[in-house]
Amino acid sequence: MTESSPSSPSSPAGPPPARSRAAAGDRTILLVTGAAVVFAALLVAAVILLATRNGGEVPPGPFSLGSAKGLIDNVREEGPVFYADPTGRSAGVWVDGESGRLVALRVRDPGAGCTVKWKAPRDGETTGHYADCHGTHLSSEQIPRYASRIPTSGDRKGLFLVDVRRTLPAPSPPTSP
């Protein structure tokens, strides 16, 4: 009986391994997936570009500060409310009530070149007041205001709309110091 001897190092180990079909399929899946990811990234970039193509310009027209009813209630309970201008066109808006209706007052006083601030009533005082940078006491009627309205119909019905592009004069001039 002959014994089989182990193969010697000089003998070939057998035929070279054949490429499997699975490896070729994996490569195809990777290429297709990679192309899909690149396409999706380009699509997202295109959407962002289209959404911001106006170059950061502020849309025209008035902006809403919310429900007029809610604002009136808030002003009655808390006093004037400051809102930053979401369009960046102004220094902001004081929302106050005059004779039961809302007004949007200018925060920046062009005559005094400073910011108008609200001073809440202190101990012993019954009402607060506005003050410019010189400490001059002002009532809301002495402050220029922005055009505002409350639509009674349409998709903005009941909202307090403010247009900071249109400044209206104060109904009463400030008193001289």
C-alpha cells in the first residue's frame, strides 16, 4: 500500500481562486450607492441655492406681530411690549395701546438720535412713561410710529401688521425741556 505524502512546498497549491460573482455584485452596489449619495447631495445643494437666491433681501411689505386680540390683552395687563424687527429694517417696535387700539411706536428716535425706552411705574407711581436718551419723559402720543393695521378678512385676518417702511408723525409734539 502506498502512502500519500503531503504535498511538498515546491508543488503547486492548486488553481488560483476564481473571482466570485458576489464580489462583482458588491462592487456594483457600492458604485450605485455612491452615485446616489452624490446625486442627493447635489439635489440638496440646489434646493438650498434656490431657497436663498434672493441674496438675503428682506421681503417687501408689513410683518405680523401676532394676534391683535392677544397683543391688546397683553398690553393692558403688562404695559407696552418691545419687539425686535424681524426684517432688520429698524431698531425694533414698541407695541402700545392708545384709546383702545394698538400702535407700533418707533424705538429709535431720529430727532434725538437715540433709543426710546419704556420705564415701568415705580413705587407710588400709577403709570409708566417712555424716555429718550436725554431722560425726557414721553407719552406714546409724542413718539413717531410705524404704519400698522389689523385686516378684517383674508389669510392675515386679526393679525397686527406693522410696516416699518412707513413712519408716521407723532400725534402730539414732544414738550420742550
